[in-house]
Amino acid sequence: MAIEVRRKQKEALNVFLRRFSEKVKRSGIINQSKKARFRVKPKSKNLRRKSALERNKKTERINFLKKIGKLKPGK
């Protein structure tokens, strides 16, 4: 997605730059590049399942420790 902005005759440089930056903002090029920069690849089904099992196991362990009094209920 290329943007072409030509400088008008006798147009001041700062006016030209402002016009260019407005056109870039409206096109959404900057937002697209920022999104692509920090994109996280989706996890596989098996990896999601494994992490869910680990979370459940950890929660059960914490609940057990709270029940027997080794861990304070507020934490």
C-alpha cells in the first residue's frame, strides 16, 4: 500500500510534510505496522490444552493448601 504525495508548486516544506503525515495517518499504515510488529502467533490446540491442565492443577493445589491451613485464604 504505497502513498504518493507530490509537492505542489510554491508549497512550503512544512505544509507539504503536514499534508503527507495526515495522508499516512488516514491510510492506517502506521497502525498496521504496529500491530504486525508485536503479533503473537496463536497456540496449537495441544499447547492450549496442556496449559489449561497446568492451571487447573495449580488452582487445585492452592485450594488444598488453603483448606489445610498452610496458605492464608486472602492470597
